[in-house]
Amino acid sequence: MRRFLLGTVALIAFLAADTTAASAGNSALVYQYGYRNSGTFEQHGRYNRGTMRQDGEYNYSHAMQRGYWNYLYQQQLGNRNAAMTDQYGENNYAVTGQQGRDNQAATYQTGRYNTAGIAQIGSNHRALVDQYGRNNTTAVIQVGNGQRAEAHQSGDGNTGVIIQGGDD
């Protein structure tokens, strides 16, 4: 029953959406192989590309792109992971990742030519990236368990890297 309701809501949202966005060269791929995964993908503008993939169970993904020539990729292989990527502007690129369980990742980008990344391999990781302005770059890599990372950048020409190793 729940799948039927979700499918019906998705169909209604698709039919009610502005059809010009579909003809604007946007593309989105969503793969969900596991059990009770859910994801939303919304794109406004032109020539935006995105891929969302979830393999485990109880994963949640949200993706929003507004503007032109934005690209994002999310992948969650474990269980109970949550990823959110919002991009506003032009030529922005975001990658998420996540392998274990109970990981949370978020990326917000506004402006042009922002680049982000997040790769969390263990479990119970939290990561957040905010970027405003122009030419910002961020990379977050967490391997063990229970790592926390944040990167906030504003302005232009910024670069940030966070790499963490073992358990907390």
C-alpha cells in the first residue's frame, strides 16, 4: 500500500510539474536496489545532470539543482544513510559517496564553479559543506567510525580539505 501511495504521489507530482524543465536538457538517473529506500530529485534550469544510487536499506537521498550546467552524484551502499545535495547557480559539481550505516552528508552550493565532495566509508559519520561565491573547492574524506566534519566557505578562490582516519 505504501509503495502504491508513493508511486501515485510521484506520478501526480510529475504530471503537475512544469514540462519546460523536462525539455530544457536536464537529466536525472535514480537507482534503488535495496529495501525501503526513498529519494527525491528536483531540477530547475537547463543542462543539469544528476545520478542517485542507493543499494542498502532505509536510505534517504535528496537532490535539488537550480541553474545551468550543474552536476551531482550520490551513492549510498549501506543502511540508514541520508544524503542531501542542493546546488544553485552555474557549473557546480558535487559528489557524496557513503558506504557504511547511519551516515549523514549534506552539500549546499551557491554561485559558479563550486566543487564539493564527501566520501564516508565507515559508520555514524556526519559531514556538512557550505559554499558561497565563486571557485570554491572542498573535499571531506572520513574512513573510520563516528567522525564529524564541517566546511564553510564564503567569497571566492577558497580551497578546503578535511581528511580523518580511524575511529573517533
